[in-house]
Amino acid sequence: MASQPIYKVIFHNGGQVYEVFARQIYQSDMWGFVEIEELVFGEKSQILVDPGEEKLKSEFSGVKRSYIPLQSIVRIDEVEKEGAARISDGGSAKIAPFPVMPKGATPSSADD
């Protein structure tokens, strides 16, 4: 029997870059979102505790499903096994979120 795939999802959230691992990921019925389910964190028996991963565990504790806006997604990879989930400062990121048109602006207003 084949093992269940694991996906590494990297996305922007509040000026930071999140890297999480999940077993389920798919296009949401809610337009413009990707759903991630069954978040995977490191082994509980590890001697070393990563404070970044612990912060993510507490932030996502009790979360059954998370909806991530498409424009926040940086990358999604199918990986062999999970790694350490982490949050990093987005200030030095070389990848910018996709630009979003300001509220009330229309594409034709630029032609005026």
C-alpha cells in the first residue's frame, strides 16, 4: 500500500512566511482559496524543541481545515516526509505577494 502524500505549503501571512506540512490540500469551493487539512508537525518524542514549530502548533491547535488565499501561496511541494514547520520574517523574502487591485478600482479606470 502506498503511503499518503505529504505536501509542504509556503505562504505569506501577516508579513511573515509560513512553511507548514499537510496531508490534504485542494482547491476550495470558496472562490480564491486553497484548503489545507491534517497539518503534520514533528515527532512529539523529540528531545529538541523548536520554538517556531511550537508556535505554529499552538496557532493551529484545534484547526480542522485552513483556507489560504491563492495570492498568499508562494509554493506547494509534494515531499517524501515532513520537515520542521516554521515561521520566518517576510521582510527579507525575495518573493512578493501577487499584487491586488485596490478596492473600488476597475481595470478600465487606468485607461481614462
